[in-house]
Amino acid sequence: MLLEALSAAILGLALAWAAAHRLPHRLPARVLVLPTGVAGALFGAFVTHTALGADSLLPNLVGAAAVSVASLSLLLRPAGRLRRRSATA
């Protein structure tokens, strides 16, 4: 179980670092992005471990990656300025 948690934390950190590296203009500061990725991965590993049991490392890591990416996607901001048109135009 410790190996699963450590693997999920490293996976979440790697995903968060990749997102912060590829999309720095659309994400907040790395101080927020990196812990969000790790926390999402640990939560995803916990949920999949609870649902599937302790015998499956690979599905637990897939669940950790999915929840980590989902939590990181909540931090994304729009790419450009929002174009607002008036109601009369």
C-alpha cells in the first residue's frame, strides 16, 4: 500500500509538472498546481484502491492519473480574452 501511495504521488507530481510546463499562461502559480496534482492523484488512488482492492497496482495508477488530470483541469483559465457582445448587437 505504501508503494501504491508513493507511485501515485510521483505520478501526480509528474502530471502537474508537465501541465505547468506546457500551459504556464493558463494555470495559476506552480505553488498551487503541483500540490493539486499530487492531492488529486492520492485521492484517485485511494478511491480506486477502495473500489478494486489491493491486488491491482496498474488500475490504481490509472485511477490516480484520471483524478489528478481532472483536478488539474479545474485550475485552467480561458486562453484569451472573452469576447462579449452587447445584447443589441
